[in-house]
Amino acid sequence: MSDKSSLSGAARVLVVSEDDKVLRLAEAELCDRFSVFTANEVAGALRLLEEEGPFAAVLTDQASRATTIDGILPELIGRHPGTALMLLDATSTRAPHGVTVH
């Protein structure tokens, strides 16, 4: 879990994935425009939501959706309803139950 990029005044983004490659790639792509926080587990993501939230957006990969979405979505909606949730998926075109695709 990290906050490796901290641009002063930049919107803050939380990236959650069990895959370290996804975390590194997302951070590399976003760090010049956003302050990027990363977590590789639900517990770490919930800790960051509590301690550092709210975030402008939370990005998570669908590969770990069983634990990530179920573990984060209720907390995100309850505490930070204005936060955008983005699901990253290279294989599926269906959103998890309860998630609306825009």
C-alpha cells in the first residue's frame, strides 16, 4: 500500500488490485496528473478510505472483484457517495450486480 505520488493540490485516486503489475502500471500512467494511492488488498483499501478519504476516484480490477468489490463498495457508497468507482477488466463486458455502467 502506498502514496508514491503526491502532487500538491492534485485530485487523489485510489487504485486497488491484488496484482502488483496492475498497481505499478496504473500508478505510472496516473502519477503525473493525480496523487495516486495503492492497495493490494481490501483491508488496506478500507484503511486508506478511512484515513485518507475521500478520493476523487477508486479504480479496481475485476479480476479480484469477489473480494474487492464486495469489500469496498458498501463502504464507499456509505461514507463517500460522491467518489467515482471505475472497474478495470480486460475480459468481461458485464458489471457486477448492483453496479451501473455509464
